[in-house]
Amino acid sequence: MIVSPSLLSADFANLSQDVAMCESSRAGMLHCDVMDGVFVPNISFGFPVIKAVAKIATKPLDVHLMIVNPQNYIGRVRDCGAAIMNVHQEACIHLDRTVAAIKAAGMKAAVTINPATPVVMLEDIIEEVDMVLLMSVNPGFGGQSFIDNTLKKVKQVRALIDTSSSQALIEVDGGVNERTGALLATAGADVLVAGNYVFKSSDPVGAITKLKNL
Ligand code: DX5
Ligand code: ZN
């Protein structure tokens, strides 16, 4: 299992300490949630913060853009130091073009779908993407409860990958903890994003290890 701690739940006044904690842990990447107050009803952080994190992190940055028109920011996301650029299927009219542009910019391309978006929407892009990100909460806030229907969707994406030439990883984001993480591991998830479960824990490094070992 690959663990991607979500910095949305980190202590922004001590971000370098929280990044250092992730660096010292078995986290495989660092999840950065960008929100624009339009695609989702919240605003988080943007390029300057991602740039600052990239300066002190050696692990790949997994940037999740909860914004409209993400295709307008591909170059800037790359210049911030992102390794993976996640765009929402719901935010991209020309998803195929956007995925190609992300890869041409030298990043891995991931496509994200909301809880009510069916997996069939990925059918004609699956062979082009490096990762699928399934939202297991409605995006916009950390600390929400896991939506159980996601387990079915993980199995559906796994079947889609297995019946195509896709090598895509399956990432899940929202309400992940030891219990839901175990269910997701069984269903076939490769990458677990966790915000509150990691950063609100009294032992964040241990919490990451627990998810890693699922
Ligand atoms: C939600 C974000 C998530 C969030 C997860 O909109 O995309 O990455 O930080 O937080 P938890 O793990 O607390 O649900
Ligand atoms: Zn996220």
C-alpha cells in the first residue's frame, strides 16, 4: 500500500515540521489539496504553499486540484514541483486533451471522480492515465465520513484496469482510517490518502505505518 498524507489537515503554522514528519515516515507521497471556492465550497491553498513544500520534501507531491479549468494551470503546477497532477473529470470538458497535456508537461496524470460520478466515465480514458482517484467523500473538507459505496467503485475500477492495457494505480481520498483502509485494501486500492487520521493522531508516523501495512 502507498500512503499519501493529506497536508490539508496539517498544522499550517508548523508546516515544515509536518512535512518533516511525513519525510521520516513510510509515506510514499504527499497529497496537496488545492480548492478554489468554485468547484468546491471551500478555499485551501495554492501555488506558493506547494512550492514551499516542494523545497523541503523529497517525496513526490500528489497534487489534487479541486478547481474549475485545471487545464489552465498545468505549467504552473509542474513548475511548483508536482509529480502527479490530479484533475477532476467533472471539471474537464476536454479530458483527453488535458491528460495528454499533463503528461507532455512531464507529470503523471491522474483523473479524479466524485462520489456520484459513475466509474463508466473513466472507460475511455483509463489507458491514458497513471492513476485514478476515487473520492470517498464529497470534496471540499477534511474530516468527513467515508462513503461505503466507494468500495464497489474500487472493484469496478480494478475490473476496468484488468480488462484493458492500463497500469493505472487506484487512489482513494476521504474518510480513510485503519478500518476503512483495510476495506479498501481488500477491494483493490493501491494508494490511500489520509488527512485527519494521520495529522490528528498522537502518533502520526505510527498511523502512516498502520495504513502502509494494510
Ligand atoms: C477532501 C480532500 C481530502 C481530505 C481528506 O476534499 O480532497 O484530501 O484532505 O481528509 P480526511 O482524510 O480527513 O477525510
Ligand atoms: Zn484530496
